[in-house]
Amino acid sequence: MLINCKGRLIDLSQPKVMGILNCTPDSFYDGGKYKNEHELLSQAERMLAEGADFIDIGAYSSKPNAEYVSGEEELRRIVPVVELVLKNFPGTLVSVDTFRANVAKETILAGAAIVNDISAGLLDEAMLETVGKLNVPYIMMHMRGTPQTMVKLTDYEDIVKEILFYFSQRIAAARKAGINDIVIDPGFGFAKTLEQNYEVLRKLELFHITELPVLAGVSRKSMIYRLLGITPQESLNGTTVLNTLALAKGAHILRVHDVKEAVETIKIMMNFKL
């Protein structure tokens, strides 16, 4: 499977790692950790040195009950960080984590290569058309409601069947808007209970019916730390276990806070399959 990032064809037949760089004060794991240019650049440099294929920059925390952030504030936070990373590390494939079309447009114009949308275009009706015109890869995630309401929207009869139906509709809409390269993200932790998250992971291979790359984002999430009775800061080992399971089920991209461990997991899994 190939995606075209700024003229570079990225082969996802071997899984890739997407490192998370949050420029938010309230993300569930690393909120407020990177407070200035030096700290942001140090983290970006570390992830790239450890083997990150993409850097995913976000300026709006999507954790449950996250504080609302205006579009203007999101732009003020994210555009300078995209520019900063690309100025210091030219050629980096930057993904922007946003559900707003204008933020997607401005960050792509600033040099980003991928749009990563938690709402699959449902929170901004201009998103799909904008991404189609920008001609960049689009990561669409499954979620119900918003970060503020999703914890109450976990009533499913057959969660995997319903997520697949959701993707069939959103993929069709994206194709109609002219989006060529699509990656799907089942949305672990978004409008899903602990048990539902594990059901989706157990059946992750079913998402290959879409014939699209699958991104797994389980890094340090509540499906780990609530199950084990620990904190996000103590959840690296659990993250590695779930990343291993996701790779065994055919995940093409791991979105993580800890790049070194994810890269090592992929190397071991790829050697195991030889």
C-alpha cells in the first residue's frame, strides 16, 4: 500500500511509526510538557532520531471532556510549530491533527504533508472538499459526537459492523471530494467503553475489507491504564503489548508517544514473520 506525501511514495507494506508532538496544555499524557521552541524541537529531534516516519502535531486535545479551543487559538498554536519543525528538520513528513478545514489548509500551506481528522469530516463540512483540493493523504477516524460528548455515546449493537458502515459512508464521501490517499483509524478510546476498545482490537483484521491502510492509536490510553489500575505515565509496557497485537492484526501505522519502543516492536514483528 502506497500513500503520496509531497511527491514521496510511502510504502506501508512495512508498518510505519507516527510520533505524537502535542502543543496543547491539556493532553491526557504530555499536556504542557513542551512549553517552548527548544523543548518542542528537542522532542521532534528525538523522535526522528529514533526512527519516526511521521510527526503528528496537534493543538487541540481530543481527550474525553477536553476543553473547547477556538479555531483562532488552534491556528495560533499549531502553525508556528509546523513551521518550526520543518525549518529545523527539512523533509520531515508532518501530519496535522485537526478536524477544522481552515487549520488543515493553513498547516498544509505551511509545509505539512498529511491531515489527521478525528471526525472524518463530520465536525466541519468543508473538510473533505478542502483536503481534496490540497491533494494530501487523509487519516479519517471513527468517533461519535465530539470530545466533549463522546463518553456518553457508546451504545452499539455490533460495534465493529457499525464502525465499518461508518467508514463505508465516509470513504465514499472522501472519494467524491477527490481524496485519493485515505488511511482509516478505528478510534481507540473515542466513544468506546473499555470492553468495546478490546473488541475492536480483537477484530482489527476485519478493517482490511476496506482495502485501505489502518492506523492504530493505542499509546498510553485509558484502555491500558484503567484496566491495569495505573497511570498514563506507567503505561509504556501496556502500549507495547497492544502495539504488538495491532501489528499481528495487520496495522500499517502505529501512532505513539514513544517512538523507540514502537520501532523496535515493528522490527521484531517483521523478523518474526520472515
